[in-house]
Amino acid sequence: MQQADPKELFRKRVRRLRKAAKLSLEEAAERGGLDYNYWGEIERGNSEPGLEYVFRIAKGPLPDFRWWVSLKSGASAHC
């Protein structure tokens, strides 16, 4: 069985969560502190965001991503 590509899963989740929040590309990008062209590149899979940008997306317009950036230092996280 072939495993799903994590980059593809991330891209699709970003788009799905943005649409579920009823945000345009421009609104989501502005709230996340990103250029809307870059956000679009991420959603289309044409760009792979670095960790800094993943955190911007998570802390900004897509609250379903916030859970993993809110872990406190030293907190135990079970995966």
C-alpha cells in the first residue's frame, strides 16, 4: 500500500480549511501574514513552505492547525 505524500496532504488541508472558513485566498494570506500569490502557490503544490510559514498559517486564519503550535515547552506530545 502506497503512503500518502505529506506535502500533498498539507496542501489539500490548507485549501480545505481555508474554504471551510469561507476565506478568499487574499483574506487568508493577509491574516497569516503571507503574500496571496505565495499562499496560492502553496495550495497548488508549486511551493513548499518552510517551517516559519507553516507556523504563520497555523497561527493565523486556519484554527484547526493551531493545536500543534500551542504545545507548551516541555509538554509531552504523543504521536
